[in-house]
Amino acid sequence: MSPSNCIFDEIVSGVRPAHVVLDEPDLLAFLDVHPVFEGHTLIVPRDHVPTLSELPAAQMGPLLEAGRRVSAAQRAALGAEGTFFALNDLVSQSVPHLHLHVIPRRRGDGLRGFFWPRTRYRDDETAESVAERLRSAMRRLAEPDGSRS
């Protein structure tokens, strides 16, 4: 898949719709359309970067920092007890554009190893509601007096 027909590049450019959670100059985070659990978020570099080895070293920290903030928002907005981070590199990577999965977890949620029971949001309104809750929590957590987990 070339950058010209990459689904994530289409989302970054606004050609394809997505439920955006975080919008920054170098990164974009949006809800996964086939979430493991409600709030499952993907964080992608805005530039087309196919693999982790091609990610500029200076962007690794910001990618993980964005994941940390999304994780905190999932706890604050969705009541998650923890988070699972995943980053496939080529193998099992359904879209060849580097992306970090940030998946909210709860004890007893049924997630076992790497067998991810994928679901769908009931409708766009439900997905947008979840995205808005996460955006709102991220804004609150970014404030100087915001609670950081």
C-alpha cells in the first residue's frame, strides 16, 4: 500500500472520516473502527511511516507520551482500570502505517493474550460520544491543576 492509498493517510488528510480523540501537529489519535473495547484508540504519525524502524527517533517519545495521555483519559472518561498498548510491525499490521493501539482494560474483561475479540460501535453517534468523552478528559488532564494518573 502506498501513501497515496493508505487509509490512515486519508484520515490524517480529512478525506476519510474518523472519531478523533487527539489532534496534534505530528500525531493524530482516533477511535479504532473495530475496537477490542469501547475507547480503543489508535495513535498515528501524521507523516506516512510504515514501520517502527522508519519512525524518526525524535518522534518515539511523543508517540508514547500521547499514548500515556490517551490512557489517562480512558481511565478518567471511561472508568478503565488499566491499559494495553500494542504496536504491530508488519506482521498482523492490517494498515501499513505505524499505529499504537491504546486499549482500555478492566479486570475480568475477557482479553486473553493476543486473541482480540473485535466489536463495532452501535452507530456513529455512539462512537462520536466516546471520542468526545476522551477529548474532554484529555483537555481536563492537560490543565495545570488536572489530575494525572
